[in-house]
Amino acid sequence: MPAPRVRFAPSPTGFLHVGGARTALFNWLYARQTGGVFVLRIEDTDKERSTEAHTQVILDGLTWLGVTWDEGPYFQGSYADRHRADAERLLASGHAYRDFLTADELDAARARAKASGVPFRYHRAELELPADEVERRATAGSPYTIRFAMPDDEIAWDDAVHGPISWQGRDLDDFIILRSDGSAIYNMAVVSDDIAMGITHVIRGDDHISNTPKQIALYRALGAPLPVFGHVPMILGTDGKKLSKRHGATAVGDYQDMGILPAAMRNFLALLGWSPGGNEEIVDQEAMISRFSLEHIQKKPAVFDTTKLEWMNGQYLSALAADDLIAPVERQLAILGVHTDRELHALIDAVKTRSRTVIHLAEQIAVRIDRSRVHRDDNAAKFVAKLGAATFTANLALAAAELNGVGEWNAAALEGQLKAQATAHNLKLGDLMQPIRIALTGGTVSEPVPLLLEVTGRDESLARIALAVQTISA
RNA sequence: GGCGCUAUCGUCUAGGGGCCCAGGACACAGCCCUCUCAAGGCUGGAACACGGGUUCGAAUCCCGUUAGCGCUACCA
């Protein structure tokens, strides 16, 4: 059996949505697993809405996700001649006919049907003019569309995710395949391209199920072998409606900006509608590829739950080595306006388990390297009030005195010193630690204080403590 | 309206006739750990849409109902 060829065929009329990204991912996973080829084709035939900028965003989004294509990007617009030739071939073979009705006449007929409450259907007998009349109008230069003559019989296929699906041809209209300006309509262009590109597996969104019988009829009329069709379910917003702008972030670029890691996004998207079958949640790329199967794709739509995405991102953040986090962290630091030549590894390791997004991670690092970002928050103020400003500063001063004399400035040594100090002065550990934390970060939450001191550095830590003593007693 | 698709905890899901008075994860609550917060560990509440069949036995198979979604363009 020859290697499968799959494709992802977005139209560049908007950003790369998570639904599209997941469809791309499923195609990619299938290609990687089977040793097949993943083709990227940009369907830019809607010239009104397609833009180069959108194309670039889609390419960037796929690249960021790690969904890399083996062929392409091909641009559907450049195959207009072939599309037209295929449509005309259908006309010549009697599988299609000329329709001289104008768009306006069609609209009027539809409006009439709607007004009288009957469903609008094309009547081929009326549309299909006598041969000599067709000839007369054509030579007279009347514009026409080419309409496919839909056979009446059953069209069924064994969908790779849904199983058997069946339609009756008679329920389908004779649809236009070539516009009066000579350009092909979607279904014609897709089939023409998929045949020409040797696509063996068409894996796409559920919203295309109703296009499939039309496309199958086209394959048959064109005498081409049928690919395998697999329709993956839609992705919904938390209100159960189709995911849209209203639901907030829906483009993969949005998630990059929110500080989501590509590996986490990939993992999350893969498990939205697909499951390896067991109980795992964190599935790395290799496992995804080896265990992927179209049969295990869910048939029903899934709600996109950002909370779980963030949890998963946190898992990746904790598990990934600082090395792998440097680039995204630097990107976010730049966005925050923080520029530093400090070595970031230790800082990242110190704070990463407490972060769910790279943004939060970067914010914490920013506070540790840039003193001007230390602002006491409400919880800190409450703590000061509860302990009493006098005790607070006294404890801080005590800590400062102790820390001044520390030889090795590392977490283990600092912890020993601080604990001894607390015991010696009969202080609760928290009453000594928390003031330091507040002095260093302005907040009540951080990594363990000894580690915080270590990554903040001796001079900077002492300076911040001195500053806090000053401002709080004042 | 017509045609099609779908239906397990709030959400993502496991489940392919007995292993299921339904398992895991997120979220939520409690406990443990602990200088704080995370992480981690433990515990808890929480679902087979409804009605008929088939079968010794159904979340699993069939039919119907209901609900949701999709398509019904000279858009893709």
C-alpha cells in the first residue's frame, strides 16, 4: 500500500483557529504515524476575503505548534486553469450542463420559494435547455455557470471517524461547479486539487460532511478513485456554541501571547476529541504519533476549556528544563520591557512550578531582577498590619543582621542560618521568613525564602530589606 | 422546513454485551506536607438524555422521542 497523502487546506480569510489547528494536528499525526506525506494547501480562491497576512499567520501558527508540512504551501488560486478544465471535462462528458440563469434570477426564484413556504429546488428539466438553444445562447455570448448534474442514487461512504454515512443524491441540488466568470466553486476546486495532488485521506472538520456526497459524485464523474474521508468534530465555546470571537481567544497566536507553550497546546489539542485510550493526560509527541488513530477520534463536538489548558501548561512548565524555557521567557520579558544580561536558568527553576503561563513566569522573574517592580500588595499590607509594623521591621532588621554575616550565599546555607536565628530569638519561622519575602517581592507568595534570597542575590536582597525597613517604619 | 451528524460527571474523556450500582483528568471541597503559594499525596461530592425493544444480561446492539450542532450561496 502506498504511503498515505493527507492535506490541511485552510482558507486565509482569518487567523488560524484552534479548530483548524487541531484538524491540522490530526492530519499531521496521521502522516507521521503512517510514514505519509502532509501537504499544506492554502485555499485562496475567495479573493475578496483572502489576504497574504492571514496566510502568513497560518504558516506561523502551524510552525509554532510544530505541525510541519512536507509539501507546499500550494496555493489553490494558481490552479484555476486545471479547475476550469476539469469542470469543462464534466460538461463534455455529460455530467454537467450550462445554466444561463443569472445570480439575480436565482435570488428571485429563491425568494419566491421562501415566500410561498416551499423548499427551493432546482428543476433540471427547466434548467437543462434543448441542445440547439444552449448552442444559440452560448454563441450569442450569454454568460452561464456550469452546474453538476447530481445523480439520484445513494451516495455512501465509510467515514474513518463516524463509520457508515449515507445520503440520497436526490436530496442534493445540482450545484454550480464553475462560475460565470470561469472560476471554480469550492467543491470543484477541492476535488480537482485533491485528485491532482494524490490525496488519499481527507481529514477535515465535521462541517464538511454535507460537502462529501457532492465531492464523491464529482470523483466518480471524473473517474478518479475515492480517498478515505474522516470528519473530526467541531470545537465549541463554554456555552456550547461554535467557538467564535465572542469566547475570547480562539486563534493559536492568542495562546502564544498568553504564555502557552507549544508542547502544551499540542498535547491539549490532541486530547480534545482524541484519546490514546487509557488514563494519561500528558502525552508527549512521540507517544501521540505512535498511538494516534482515526477510529479513536470522538464523534461529538468538544468544549474548549481554557482552565484545563492552563493546568496542562503548568505541567509542562514544571517538567521542562530551564533550557527549553529560555526562549519563550525572553520573549515575554521583552514584551514586559525587561532587558537583562543575567543568567536566567536559576531564576526560571526557582519560579516555574508556581506558574501556569510563561507570562506569569516572566513577571516573577522581572520582579526578582528589577527592584522598581517591587510593589507591596494587599496581602502584604495585611500581613504587616497583623504582625505589627514594629515587630515586622524588628524581625527584618534581625534577619538583615544575620544575613550580613553569611559566608556562602546559597539556599542551603541561608536556610540553616535563618532557622537557627528564629530558634535563638524564639520566633515562629513564618514571622521571620514572611517579612523577608515581602521585602524582596512585595507579595506574600514565592518560592521558599532561602531560594528566593539566593536567586535575588546578596547585595540586592540586603538592599531590598533595608529599603523595606525604612519605608515601613516611616 | 429538508437532509445529515451527535448524545457518559459542570468540562475533557475511558468504556466495543457480563470485569461498570461506570474509571481517570480539569475544576470544586476537605486533609497531609509546609515559612507563603504552587507542586505532590490522600479523601469527597458529581454522569450513562428519555422511552421502547433484542438478550440470561446493555452505558455498550436496534427503533423511536427529545435536544444540540452542521449544511441547505455564482463563500470556503
